[in-house]
Amino acid sequence: MCCLLTTLVLLGPRAAILIWWLLQPGRFALAFNSFCLSFLGFLFLPWTTLAYLMVFPAGIVGFDWVWLGLGFLLDVASYAGGGYGNRDRLQGSY
């Protein structure tokens, strides 16, 4: 788990998902019904996918919804922050 956290901090959530998948492929097989679903999570909602992988073994109950919500908020914030940060990059007519 320490390597996963270090990878997450240094390289981002997609690298952490890739490392975790290489170390524990069975966890992904249990968490997701198909490869397509896990791949879409990897592409579009990496923080939510990481949160889901952390909380799924015992079932999603109680405080686990908070972790999933935080992961989703991080995904939305990363997309919104990129759009906000690049708002002046395109020169258009106003």
C-alpha cells in the first residue's frame, strides 16, 4: 500500500491504477464485471475508480459512500480546473 500511495502522489491516479492492477489483478476481476468497465473508469474517472477499489471488498456501506463521493469530486475538479486554467489560451472573438 505504501508503494501505491507514493505512485499516486508522484505520477497521478492512472499510474497508481496501473501499478495496482499489475500487483493485484484478481482485485480488479472481483471489483468489475468486465474489462470495459474498469478501462472506462481508468480513462474518465480515475479517482473514483481508485476509491471504489479501496472500498469494494466489504461492500459499499456507510462511510464508504464518502470515499466514493470524494473520488468523484476530485475527478470533476480535475476536469473543471483544467478548463478554467486554459480559458484564456484560445483567442476568440468576444
